[in-house]
Amino acid sequence: MSHMTTTDPVNDYVTGHEFKMLIGGKFVGGSDGKTSTVVDPSTGSDIGEVPVATARDVENAVAAASQAQPEWEALGVDGRAECFDRFRTLVRENRERLAMLDAIDCGNPVSGMRRDIDNCDPSLDGYPAMAKAMTGEVFPGDGDRLHYSAHRAFGVVGRINAFNHPALFAITRSLPALITGNTVVMKPSEETSLSTLAAGELFAEAFPPGVVNIVTGGAEVGDGIVTHRSIKRLGFVGSVPTGLLIQRRGAESGYIKQFSLELGGKNAMVVFPDVDIDEVVRGAISGMNMTTNAGQACGSNSRVVVHAKIYDEFVSKLADALGDYRMGVAYQNDTDIGPLVSRRHWSKVTGYVQAGVEDGATLVRGGDRPQGLPEGGNYLEPTLFADVRPEMRIAREEIFGPVMSVFRWSDYDDMLSLVNGVEFGLTSSVWTNDLSVAHRTANAIQAGYVWINDSTQHFFGTPFGGWKNSGLGREDSKDEVLSYLEQKVVHARFGDAKSALDRMLR
Ligand code: NAD
């Protein structure tokens, strides 16, 4: 294998290491001993085992979380923030291990996963600051009354995560629930559990037992969390079909549930004819998250909608630029683009490539396995389709891989209909040097997060989330912190102060 580093990260971080769930402060396997095999997507090799939780394990995790909750809430924001401080130190100390585990388990290049760990810092600092500012309100009374509102935690929060940023999700997605006094039962994707289980060791060191519980497994384990009678608030990151399913399953459980749903995208990048084409080509590739996770990111600009005047030059420059990246084993430092997460997902994505060809789009480059990489790895070349039309499957469905489609536009209103004509509405970007065109277009696009002359960046504090089927609720923001709190209004009547005073001072 070329470009092999001298040490073997799989050996250093996985082989011979035990990965256990965290329930009530204890590290445990599944109660019936069942495990699932961890496959390295860079090589296809079986490299370890992780526990599969039983229904009883989920029950135990919720019981531990319920038991720990009142004391955790009673600590107050400052007391809880002290645990965040300890946790931040541990996350920093374990940066390399967590990043490597994600590269090994998920196939995302390790350089990007190091960035993911660094990106946890703003959340670890920001959520406590936001929670301190959640003060409740005082409402005007009639002179004899005081009305005020206060916030309380829900209790136990269920967290279910997608596969594509495993450590980042494990570390940051439960923080808003925790800082508001909830305890958590968290489940990572069954495809990428290693870094979440490793993060469990850090949670166990920084937080009291039972405050964070981690169970591993697939849909059944997730369903156990979703339908549990003691879990009213659920935070979910994943696909639209699963999002729809868990809302239904939550309702079928007979308990009212509050969900936040961070779901898929089919995000459009709109390019006007006045741009610097080279700059926008670079923006298209970074916006596609090619190097972070081979396009397997919710916010990726998989639809590039380019004005006819510059279309041919844009497509040819984008095709060339996509050839500049080094594909390889994800845990080698010089890899730009890694494999897809699993063989199953590789088949799904290459199925879309086939559908694009069948539906008449022009395959400009890619679509195949690259040469010279481990046979068992799930590699797919960066793939570019041109002449894509809105009715094609590749134009409508989320592919979640390194596949970009370029559309040609000339009429402004038709372009907007194309951009808004999908079920999703997560992100979008607008590229032009004309201010009024930029803002007018940003305003007209149906999406929760729109960049102007930029792509892919997240800024902690700005609410991230989707319109339409891309989701419900907003992350990384005050709105999110508030969404983990129940509100209570208290009405106090003062009574007759004059007679009270008379009695008191008699
Ligand atoms: P997925 O929907 O297949 O799985 C997500 C999680 O749900 C996993 O932990 C899985 O085990 C669990 N799950 C599956 N079936 C379940 C059930 N019946 N009940 C309860 N839990 C169940 O998604 P994925 O393939 O892991 O992730 C990719 C998807 O996530 C894409 O659609 C992507 O756009 C989306 N995503 C969205 C965001 C965002 O912030 N909007 C971020 C990352 C990923």
C-alpha cells in the first residue's frame, strides 16, 4: 500500500481495545453478550466488535438517567458548567485518539476529524454562556400580583446520531440538553460507534454517574429510546425517512414527544455570471465537503446551478479541479478524500450514478472506483454530472456521497423554481458580486441556512437547521438551548399587605 504511515493506527487505537457502553457510570457490554463487527471502510477488514444493547440495557440506561436527573438539575448552571470545563480538557487531551477513531471507523480523512474535535470548543464554551442567559420573564401584574416564568429541564433526553461526524455529534449534540439540567441517553450510528464509546470514557470522568449514558446498536435500540415512556424530548440527526418514522413511532407510544430533527439536504449552490469562476469552483468543492467526508454531509451543495453564460467553462474547470485530490486510506495524513462509510452505502451511491446515466445526464468524470487503493475499501472517485434536469432522480433525492450535479439556468424565476422545487430546505449558497442580487436571491431561497459567496462554514451561535423536510428545530444556538427546557409560569397574589403589616408591627 502506498503512502503508509510508519505506525498502524488501527493497531494503536482499535485492536485489543475494549469498547463498552456507558450505563449509570459503568462500562458494560450488551446484557445478552451480542456484539456487531466493526469494519474498516478504508480496507474492508474486520477490526473489532462493539456491543449491541438489548431492550433491558435501554431500560437500565433510562433508569440510570432518571435517577441521576434531579441532583444534576439541582446543581444549577454553574455547577454543571464545571463538568463542561473538565470535559473540555479531556476532549483536548484525547483529540488524536478521537480523530483517529473516526478516520478508522467512518472513513473520513483524519485531518478533517482533528478539525471536528477542535470545533467542539465553541460549543463547550457557548452552551453554558447561553444557558446562563435563559432567565425567564416577569409579566405585568395588576399591582396585587406578580407573574413570572421559569425554566425547568424535561428530565431524560434521548439523543440519536447520524454516522457522518461521529465524535463531533457524540461530544456536542448532548451539551445543550445537559447544560439545561437534563440527563441523556445517547445512541451513535451502528456504522460508527467507536468514537462515541471512547467519548463515553471522558463523559464518565467529567460528569456524575448516570448523567450521560451511551447505548449502541441499530434501529431497534433507537426505537427503544424513541418510544420510552420516560423520554419526552428527543434530539435526532439522520435521514428524512427515519425522521418521519420516529415521529410516527413516538406518537404510537401513546406519549406526547418533542423532537428536534436535523435531517437531509439537496442543497443548491446558485452561481451568477459575474463571478470569478476559479474562486467559485473552489467554493463548490469545499461546499460539497469532498475532503471532510466524501460528500457525506447534510449541508453539501450537491446541486450546482450555474448560469448559461459561464456554464461550459465552469463545468470543465470543476471537472479538472476534482482531479486534484489524493484519495486514500482515511487514517493516513496525506489523504484528501477517503472511502464511503460502508459497502451498503457505496452500493446505494453508485446506484445513483447509474440512475444519472440512465436518466440521460452527462457523466463528466468519476463514477467508478479509483485505481491503486485497497480492494476492500469503499472508494468512489469524485463524480460530476452535467446537463442534469430537475425531474431526474439524481436531481431530487439525497445521494450523500461524492456526486455533484450541475444544472444550467438562464431565466431567474425558472432558476428559483428549480432551487426550491425539492422536498428539502437545509442549506444553500449564492455566488455573485452584486449585493442586491445576492440578498434578493438569499431571501427567495427556501432553506434554513444560506451563504453568500461562501459555503460549508458553521458559526456557533447562529441557528442551524432545515426548512421543509430537512427538519425541525435549530442547533448551535440560543433557540436550541431553550428547546431543551420546559417553561413554567407562576402567578403570585400578594394578598392584603396593609393588614399583614398591621399584624406584624402591632
Ligand atoms: P439514518 O437515518 O439511517 O440513521 C440515523 C440514526 O437513526 C442512526 O443512529 C440509526 O441507528 C438510527 N435509526 C435508524 N432507524 C431507526 C429507528 N427506526 N428508530 C430509531 N432510530 C433509528 O441516517 P444516517 O445514514 O446515519 O445519516 C445520514 C443522514 O443524516 C443524511 O440524510 C444526512 O443528511 C443526515 N444528517 C443531517 C444533519 C443535519 O444537521 N441536518 C447532520 C448530519 C447528517
